[in-house]
Amino acid sequence: MNLLANIIVGLVALLHIGFLILEMFLWDHPYGRKTFKMTAEYSRASASLAANQGLYNGFLAAGLVWGLFTGDFAIKVFFLSCVLVAGIYGGFTAKRSILYLQALPGLIGLIFLYLAR
């Protein structure tokens, strides 16, 4: 069960690395505009905000990877909790799909961590 929990934590970290790439590097490119359904004008105007958001997603990924390398339960719980809270907030304030793409994986990771304990 511990292995499965760590796999889920790793997958959540990979998701956040993907978010970092999309928001920091692809936001103002055709792929980013298509992914987020934006006009070129909007993506250009909001690129610095998206890059900042991407940086935060990178910090979440780094924390989860840190937890995996150290094996520290508390570190994994802290960063998965941050993922969950950020996903809930984003789901209610920005886009409902964030609940499923960010909050749900964080919640599943937390559940499996506690089951593996």
C-alpha cells in the first residue's frame, strides 16, 4: 500500500510539473492558447500572471518530490494538503475542472497515504 501511495504522490508531482510547463513556457504559444481556450491577445496580457502561477505549481511539485525522496509522511501530507486547498479554491473561483484535475488527485493521494500508514 505504501508503494501505491508513493506512486500517487509521484503522479500528483508530475501533474504539477506539467502545470508549470503549461503556465510558464507554453501559455503564450498556440498549444497553451488552445489548451486554455484563449485569444493571443489575452494570453499575451496574462502571461506574467500565468508564469507566477506556474512557479507556485513548481513549488508544489518540488515539495512532493522532496517528500518522496525523504520518505517523510508529514512533508507529503503538507504538500498534498496544499494541492488540495489550491485545487478547491481554483475550482470555485476560476474553473470547475480544477476540482478534478488538481484537488481530486491531491485528495486521493492523502487518502492513500493515510491508508498506507
